[in-house]
Amino acid sequence: MKIAEDIRYVGVNDHEIDLFEGFYIVPDGMTYNSYIILDNKIAVIDSVDANFAQEWIENIREALGNRKPDYIIIQHMEPDHSGSLIRFMEEYPDAVIVSSAKAFTMIKNFFGEDFSDRKIVVCDGYELDLGEHLLKFVSAPMVHWPEVIMTYDVKGRILFSADAFGKFGALDVEDDDWECEARRYYFGIVGKYGMQVQNVLKKLADYEIEAIYPLHGPVLTENLGHYIGLYDIWSSYGVETEGVTIAYTSVYGNTKKAVELLADKLKVGGCEISVIDLARDDIAEAVEDAFRYGNLVLATTTYNNDIFPFMKEFINALIGRNFQNRTIGLIENGSWVPMAAKKMKEMFNGCRNLKFTETTVRIVSALNDESTLQIEALAEELCLR
């Protein structure tokens, strides 16, 4: 598929997958993007998941006609992007692999050989001349693996961005809301590495970029400042939207009633809210919203002298992604010794720049007049922020 004057798209859609990386629910599937630059020398950029090797090779054949590729650039060694590399090297025995030194170590680990006679090792600033297209490489370690490189095409002012600026979902599924699935993708997979993303954004500030070609999701050609701006907010752990995420677990429905009361009062106060049942809703959506909004309310029961397992899993997911720069409100429930608030607060020890609301709601089995007043106080405190 032609996507630019001399660039072809040869990626594939995956509707067989149910869990991306064995964890993330992807009801709309995934896309594994691969591109070809047609010039005096031909460069293929990235491969696809091994399950789609034959489809990918056929896409390449159709794009090239009678020509053969000179290079395959491997920007990222995760198997969804490198899984068909061996099939490609068998099909095109004269092609040379272009990648980082760490990637070639991984190639040896994954496939048992490092193609020492058919490789070019690149690093920050390395240039590859295809003829009219001059490619410059940008090292992007830990975005989100250590071997990652990005590729900048000087002629087209195109950034081939590896996993950055990607999203969940196949390309043949209509989706007008890039932000939602890109945000869920970013915080789920890249979120821990905000500092590293910031470092790459600083490097990219020196490049004039007119299009972004990621390894997942659509090519971005318009309003690039919007997408780059979101990545800047996300990777600096800034607040994207003023509002409140309420994440809860409830055993017999009493904690849920407290959450519903709080949500109603926040709506009356004009707050934008997201309410998530951690036992039933996608935890990756909960992580996404916790990083999107400036305020987070956690509501759960005391359970085995600790907190309910789904809440513990959620907090661990936040901590593992460097949760910071937020205000947290706590709601605890317990029938004899409520201690969930204490346990939750302790879990955040070591996180940077977190503030806890003055009001902590304590429910002893079910809402009463006292805890209802605490809910009202918490809502007022959050709406005044």
C-alpha cells in the first residue's frame, strides 16, 4: 500500500490475538507495522509477528515487484516486530540487517545467530544513504527496551518511531479516538520509562518532523504537535485532564454505594470523573485514567488484615509505572478493624510528589450519617482543587 511517494506500507493486522503481551485486552486486535523505502537502495523497516510471516513476505513481494531489498532495519527486537526476521533473511539472502549493538545480541539470543557477515551496527547520529533518502538514526533506549532505535528520513521529514506513538487496535477497525487506546498503550507498556521518553523528545526537538510512522496504529501526518504534546505530558507525569478517577472494590455492595454517592456529589460539583470497578473492569483502563486525571480516589475493604487483592494489584501497577504528581483520596471499609486506608497509603511510600486529601472516609460495614458526611467533605475537597 502506497503511503508516500516512494514509501510502501507492508504491515499486517492481527485479529487472532486476545491479549497483547499476554496481558492487555485488545478487542479490536493489533497492527504490526512495517514499511519499505524505495530508492537506489531499498530499506525495509521492521518485521512482524512470526504468525504473519508469509502474509508479510507476500506484501513485500507485491511492493517490490522484481526488485530485492538491500537492508532490513530492525528498530525494536520484541517478537511482534522481529518475529519474521529469519523468514525474511531466508527469502532475501543478500539483504543486510541494520540495527543497534544491543539488538544484535538479542538477535543471537532469539535466533541463535547474529548475522555477523550481514549486519551494520548503528548508533545515535549514524547515517545510511539510500540515494535520495538519507536515514539518520536516533538511539531510544528503554522506550521501551534497551536496544531501541528510531529512524529519521531527511527527505520526507518522517520519523519512524518504533513503539512510540503507537496504540492498540488493528488498522482495519474504524477508530476516531486515538488518544484513548494510545494512552492505555503508553501507560501500560512505556509508562515506567518517562525519563527515557523525555530524553528522546529532547533529541527529536532538533528534527523537523512532518509525519510519524509508528510500529502500531496509524501513520500520523496532521496536528503532530498535539501527539508530541501528549507524549510530553505523559512522560513527565503531568496532568492531562482535570478530574477524578475513582477505583474501587466492593464485597457486598456497601463500598460501591459509597463510591456511587461520591460520584454523584462530584458530578454536582462539576468534576469530570471516571469510575472503575477493579474486579470487573480492565485494569489497564484504570491505570490509564489514574495517569490522565489529577485526582485519584481509592475505595476498598480491609481483607485478611490487608486490602482487597484487586486493589493491591492496581496500586502495584501504578507504583511500577512511577505514579507521581497526583492527589489521592482514600475510602476504607471494615466490619471490626478498618485498616485499608493505612495499608493503601503505606504502599505509596517512596512515590514522588503525592498528596493525600485531608479527608479519609471510614465506613464500618455500611454507610451511616458520619461516613456520609465524610463523603460530602471529600467531594468538596476534591472539587475545590
